[in-house]
Amino acid sequence: MRSLFLGTALLVASSVGAFAQGAPAGAPDAAGAPVPSAPATLANDLRPTFVAQNPSDMVTSKLVGLTIQNNANETIGEIADVVLDDKNTVKSWVVGVGGFLGIGTKYVAIDPSAMKITRVNDTTLKAVIDTNKDQLRAAPEYIYLGKKADAKTDAKPAETNKAP
């Protein structure tokens, strides 16, 4: 009985503190529009804070599968994966070239500076690289760590977004 009372008292005390703080950063304002918050930082208690998305931000879920064109507006491949370095910056774009529906596709790693990704409008992104399909096919194949190159199977590894 005593622990039930103590638990209830703690719950009430914590919810009163939460109401006293007001709306959190990044919560919608009175008009319903999201209010940008400060970038993620470590607070004094070393817990991360949160960030609102900016209109210029690009999320990888919209980049993977994005068709890549060359300067002549020819489709030459698509972004298959994103490789991050130990500082969480983009190290390379893994690009699928050739093949049909994943069969016979070759994967190559492209330096991020070689490909320009721009926002066409609120929902559309465009990727452009100054190369052609033949040059991409001639590039060294990108092989995922823990995977062996197999001449008989050109299909993309099933779990490219998980660590080996």
C-alpha cells in the first residue's frame, strides 16, 4: 500500500513539472506550423536534445533509390546505399548501374563531391553526375564488408543498411 501511494505521488509530481515547462522546442506553434529548435547538443546532464527538420535537409530514405542522371539527362543508375565514415559524414554513395530489377546490377562507390544532389521542389530531389554508364561499369565494384564477390550472383545484398 505504501509503495502504491509513493508511486502515485511520484507520477503526479513528475507530470506537474512537465506541465510547468510549457511547449517543448520544435513543437507546433499556435498556427500549427513546426517551430525550429536548436541543433542537437549535449545538455549538462549529458543527454541528447532534439532537432526539427529544416526545409533544406535531405533524409537518406528519400536518397536511396533516387535515379541518377548525367549532364545529358540520361539515366545512368540509382543510389543504392550511403556509406558513412566514423564521423557520420557521407564517405560515398553506392550506385547501382546496369542490370534489370536488381539482376546483373553492378555496385560502385562514388565520392560525394562527384555527384550533385539538389532539391527540385518540396518533395523531389535530383542527382546528377558528370559520367556515363560505360564509365560506371568500368569502375571497381563496391563489395560490402563480410560479403564475397560472386561472379554468378550480381544481385544486391539483401541487408545493405545493417552492419555486418
